[in-house]
Amino acid sequence: MKHACKEKPSCYRWLQAVITTVFFLCWATVGWGQNLSVKGSVSDTKGEPIIGASVVVKGNTTQGTITDLDGQFTLNVPSNSTLVISYIGYVTQEVPAKGTVKVTLKEDNEMLDEVVVIGYGTQRKGDVTSAISSVKSDNFVKGAVKDVGQLIQGKVAGLAITNPNGDPAGETQIRLRGTNTIGGANTAPLVLIDGIPGSLSTVAPEDVESVDVLKDGSAAAIYGTRGTNGVILITTKQSKGGDICSVEYSGYVSTSMLAKRLEMLSGREFAALYPEYDYGYDTDWVDEITRTPITHVHNLSLMGGNSKTNYIANINYADRQGTMKKSDFDNFQGRVEITHRMFDDKVKLKFGIFGKKNQMESTQNGGSFRGGVYSQATRRNPTEPVRNPDGSWYENVNKFEYENPLALLYESDGNVKKTELRYNGNITYNPIKDLTLSALFSYTRENMNRGYSETQNHISALRDHKNGWSSVGSYTEMEKLMELTAQYNKTINDHKFSILGGYSYNETDYEEMWFDNYGFQDDYFGGWHNIGIGSALKEGKATAGSKKTSTNLIGFFGRATYSWKERYLFMAALRYEGASQLWGTDNAWGLFPSVSFGWRITEEPFMKNQQIFDDLKLRVGYGVTGSQPKNPFLGVAMLKYGSYAYVNNNWIQTIVPASNPNPDLRWEEKKETNIGLDWVSWEGRLSGSIDWYNRLVDGLIYDYAVPTPPNLYNTTTANGGKMRNKGLEILVNVIPVQTKDFEWSTTGTFSFNSNKLESLSGSVFKTEYDYFNTGTVEYSGQVADSHRVQVGESIGNFYGFKVVDVDEEGRWIYEDRNGNLVNYKDFTHAPEDKHIIGNGLPKYYAGWNNNFRYKNFDLSITMRGAFGFQIINGARMNYENVKNARMENRLKSVNDLVFGKHTLSPEVEPEFNSYYVEDGDYWKIDNITLGYSFGNIGKYIKSLRIYGSVLNALTITGYKGIDPEVSTDGLTPGYDTRDRYPSVRSFTLGVNVKF
């Protein structure tokens, strides 16, 4: 924490004042009484004893017991306590603690009173008619997680969460129900933190109470264009109840190691293969750039108040070290939220402030860790030294893209600092019993400042003569949100309905500037702290730039729900929305409707005598959402600067067209049908859901080639093609064992998605070809196209040459465009002879999560996998080729027999082909956590839990690279680049304590 506050000493005084005040208020209002021995019994409405019912002290779940075979229990509790008695399939009760208590639990076979978060409100789980998944804090992934995405990894069917690298400053990637656009603005689910837009890294994972995922169109349509890829609703910890006073601390320390290393040639092995390039050393370059890191994270939550006024203050500090040297990430953030009720609880005021500051060490311009450092370490000749005899770095400036990885790290200096400040307020007014008026306001501002310099000993100075190359930059991003809603809820006999209406205004503003310079005479008076004195500025070689973008989104929305006898359920929603990106077109506003129905079959008379299902519900939904263009003003004619012209003895930069007008440009529309089935059996110990969906994206936004003239510009942005995603999602929850001392609960998830681009052309604009290439792969200093997006195929296809064998001398045998086999010397490598050789998007995802409790011990094991996809192995493509013109290191597998026949011939040139495409199927034991919970310890500690965990414990796969969990983003998934920060395995010791 000292490091986080080192630039502002007042931070200490503020933090000290807050903590001191809160502790004083807490201890001043708590009366510590004597323990009380409580004896009691728990039975059902028929008088039968309930075995294994949970009896705990409210606010202290570690102080409790379970009823015995006669439904009896005995428990020592503090006086004035409240007991919470619960059992699966029954309504939970709270009773005051006294000498003898007798509790009768009523059946609640539906188990559907659990509240889930939906758009602009909450709903009973039993009333939900859309595809919604909810994960509570008890089921989060434990251990050294980086963001909220890792908390729910593998726990929501259909939600693909990928952690493609081990960079402590990196973030997880999320994709829900496939890829849904090729040019729209929205590619990832909308993330809302307590109703306010953010990201998975906005709030600390330790400050999250629950995560709800709106998956289908009928659930997300209330958010219009923002919800087209689904919605992730993050709810932070809240202060609840009557008299409140608690302090919770959680913290952990962890270390990590590379989960897997590439098996490169040692110095001795390299010298044997290339004796003419033996320099006599044996350097393990990956060892030279790695370390044993230490990460520590601390979270303090302070909750206090009463039923009228309460607050929560949360402070989080994280100091994360990466396994790579000079890859550090520090984060300090705090959140305070105050809630006040007044006028007989008719008015509720809520005000919150959130602040965050993070800093990451930078070894590349504008980023964190330079990925090229790792690839330089793997490619570097292991017989070369790290330093020259005089202590300077050993470099070979005459070799292309060949750089000392240690010099890249230690001859560069920089950092990236970000600060975020968010204010939010909420006013809720209930003028009458069933009517709720609400207003939400938020203002968010994020600032980033970065600086980066390379010394006179950096390769950029030695080879490229850019002495002291330096760069500075900054941006400011602002977002305003206002949402006004009115909701009326009413129950009349067997009829229950609600009506919601609202208005939303969302505005963003982004400004950025940067400046690069070089030509400093030394490392002492220049660099990014004094960037203006570099000679490149005087010579006109320095670069600078700036930009500004603003957007706004306005929406009017409404929703109605209805249920009869909780048997027939209905929900309909409508949003009318306008986006500034479509300004100047005839379609700036879009209409997004949705409707869904639910039928609780078990409420029918003919189901009353069946013994299989406690609850069975059929859901059917349909919804339309949209996506606007990424950039503004694409529907109007724009101008830009072009080349220079000599006019009146002066060079003048010309102004040329930048786009063609298209008043018909409109939203992409995603039309989705979802059919689902929810069930509960075995008195709540077996439950689950199945969802089938069909998504059609109509009017894909694409840049079409057009003739000039008559057009002013050679492309026009328009709507045209169609894309379809179809899939199946299954969730099963089971409690196989539940006794007084032992409980085992398990959850399984499975999802399947099929993606197809049905067309690229529209009714007006046509494509010359039914495909386009995108993405590149790199090998031995060359690049080639990696992916093809083609009508009739799935997004994510690899496109390259197909090899099926080698000849007797180890040269490739290809399959040409006609399916004929062609030997290496006769193959022309024409683009027409390329094939689809794999796909980087998994078709299937699965997860299996297990939680065990034995007395005070708890064990959780989280597993997940992805199947039905391929990976381009960038390391093998670069390091398995025997022909080594650049004399770089090689994998030990360079000596393996290709197709089991012969080593690859030295005649074969490096290239991208199907031999380097591998099946990526994997199954991970992702997290193992073992904990022990104590009850009251002394007078002041209400509960204490200690735990140890392993993250990324084991990967079962046939993939030969370091980790098959690679990037699945955008149109170019599945490329395992050799510049990737390697995945890590983390070991954690932690503690949770409540005062």
C-alpha cells in the first residue's frame, strides 16, 4: 500500500482517517455479551424431524451446526444472536436465539424465490422466462485471479472465458454464443457494475457479490444495441439488514512459474547441429529473463449503519509480479457507498464513489511487457553469451530481427499509469405501495499517462541509429450515464404483473495525444522526461498525433411481465434507440423488441401426483438487438488530407474524399430464438437447465469495393450479409452426498456452437468475391495470410497450403486445388492451391466444478475444457525447420521424423502449412483450493478461514505448444504466436477473517 500512495502522502492521512473512524463507530455500537447455549429441534409441517438441517448464527456462517437423526441440535452462540435455519427444499427461517427453540420449516419445493438480476431490476428465479445464468460468491473460482472473468470461468454454459497469457497486466477474453459481427461496434458482452458500464477489470474480484449473465435476445433486448452480445451484470458487495457493524479482511500471497516450457536445444545440442556457429557458451535464455515472482493482494471491507442509513467501504491493493522480469502491475482502488432511507422508507438515496489507480512497468511503447522479449529468448543461439568480456551486452546488429532479450529489458525504461474516478447516485421513490420511481446517474473519468525510453545501448540505437528513442502519450476518457425508470408491480388474486418504462442517455468522450522523438546525446538529460531536446524534432523526423471521438446513445424502453398462478409466465420488452455513429443516415434510430413465455408444467393439475420433478419449466423467447458501426459518420461523405501538390511556389497538402455517403446505412440486427427447459428434482438436490438457440445476424456491416467514378471513394460502408449461430447449452447441479459432517456438490456445464457466414452481399451492394483474407502469421522474418472469412464457412478458418506427406528425402508433398498430390519441386505455391486447414474457434466447451465439505474443511476443484478446434503453432512453424538461414535456436523436435518417415530436408524453405496446425482440444484442472474454517476466535474475531490453492494446476492435451488456451478474439482466433507471454501456474496461501 505504501507503493500505491507514494506520490500522494495525503493518501495515508485519508486512509487512516477512514479506517479509524469506521472502527470507532463499529466498536462503539457493539455490545459483547456472554455466550448462550441453545437447544432445539427442526421438523417439517407433518412433525417429521428434518435430518441435516443447517443451523448457523446470522452474519457468521462458520458458527453453526447440523441437526442430528432426530432433528435435534445444540449450539453455543453469543447472546442476542439470530439463528438461521435452512434445508434444501424448505423455506429458510430466522429465529431469535434462546434456551430452547422449536422450528417448523415449510416446504419450498420450487426453490425459486432466489432473486436474479435482470435488466433494470430483479426477478424471482421461478418467474424468469429468458436464458439467464447466475453465479454467487460461494461458487467463484478461488485463488490468484486477475479479474472478474476468472471468477466465473467454466461456470456459465455458453460463456467462453479465455485467459490467453500469463501477463499480470493482461485481461481475460469473453465471448458469448459465438462470433456475431465482422464490422460492428459491439463484439463482446456488455459489462455493467451495479448498473454502470465497465469492464471485467473495473472492480476488484474480492469486492464482487454475484455475477448474472443475460444470454439470449429476449433477456438482453432491454439494453438494445449494447446488449447484442449478451450482458454481464456484476453486483458488488452491499451493506444489508438492520444494525450492521462488520469488518472483513481477505488477503493472499502467491507465487507462480511457467506452466510449460518449450524444449529448445541446449548449447551443446545446438553446437552439434550447427558446429560452425558454436561460440562456446551454454546459455538458457528463458532462464535469464524469468524469475520467481511474489504477488500479494489485500482487501478490506467495512460495513456499518442501521436499517435507515448504512454504508460499505472497500479498499483493495494488489501488487502483482509476473514470471518475466520487469513485468509488474500495481493496483490500488477504493469504493465507498452510502445508502439512506427517509420519509417512512418511501425514499432511498444511494451515493457511491469509486477510485482506482494502477501502474504497470513498461518495456515497450504504450504497453506492459514486450512480447518480443520472450520470442527473442527462444530464438537466440544458446552458445552465445549474455554479455561481452567488457560487461556490455552481446549483440549482433547485422542479423535481422535478432536482439539480446536482456538488453531489451534493461536498456528500456517506462511505465503506464491509469487513474479512474467514478461517481454514481441513485434515487428511488415509492409514492404508493406498488409504484417505484428510480433515477440513476453516473460520471466516469479515466486518465492514462505513459512514458517510454530506450537507452544508447538499446538495439534501436546500436542498429537503427535512433539514439534514446522515446515516447510520451496520454488519453482522457469520459462517460456519462443517466437512466430514469418507473415500475409498477401488482398482485391481484392469482394474477401478478409489472410494467416498466424508462429513458437512457449515454455519452462518451475520448481524447488522445502522443509524441515520439530520438537523437539524444546521452542517457542523462534526455528520454521521455525531457523528450523535446531530441534532434529528430529539429530534423523533422519526430512524430506526433492526437485524436478526439465523441458518441452518444439515447434509448426509450419498456417491459411488461405477467403470471397467472405462477403457472403461465409472460414477458415482453421494447427499446427504441438512437446512436450518433449513424448520424446523417435515414436509420439513426432502431427498434428492438423481445418477447418470452414460460410454462411451469409442474403447476398443472395433471402433474401433482408425479414424484420425479419438484419443478419443471419450459421457456420460449425471441428478441432483436442491434449493433451500430464502430466509427462515426460512415454514412456521410467525409474528407481527409491526401498527398502534396506544388501550388503558387508552395507545397500544399491536398484534401481528398475519405468516404462515400450512404443514407441507407443502418444497424446490424441480431434476431434470436431461444427454447429452454429448467428442472428441479430430488428435493432440490438435482437441478439444471437446457437451452437451444438460433441467432441470425442480418445486415452485416462491411466495406464494399465500388468503382470510382461515379463514386468519390473506392469503398462504401453498407449493410449486406448474414451470419448464423446455433447452439446448445446444458447446466446440471447435483448434491450427491449431504450429511452432518460431509457434503459434496457438483456442477457440470456443456455448450456447443455452430457458426456460419451465410452471405456477404446485400440487395444493393455486392462483393466481387465471396471471401476475404484477414490476419497474418510470422515465420523466419516473413509473413503470410492466416485466416479466410468465406461464405458458407465458419468464422476462424485457417487458410494455407496443405501437406499430406514427405518424400524419401524429407521434402513436402502437397495437395493442390484439385486434390492432386504434388511434390515439393513441382509445387508452384500459387494462392489458388491453398485450402482451409483448420479452425481456431472451439465448437464445444465443458466445465465440471466440485465442492466438498468435511466438518470445517472445504475443498473445491474446478475443471474446464474446450474441444473441436485447431491451433497454429507459431513456435513449431519457426523452430522446426532444419533450414536455418538466420542461425536461430531450434526445438528439440527439429530432429523428429516428419509423418514418421524422415527428418525435414534442409532444402525446404520455411512456410505456413497444415503440418504446423494441431488439434487444440484440452481439459484443465483449473483450480484446486483447500481451506479450513474456524469459528469464533476470542472476543473479536467472528470467523477465520485459511486456504491454499493452485491455479492452472494441470492441462491434459495433445497440443505440443506451451498452452492450448490461446486467443479466440475477433476474426483471427487460434494463433499461438511465439511472442505470447507464456501461461503460468500459481500457488496461493490466503486468509479470510471477519471481525
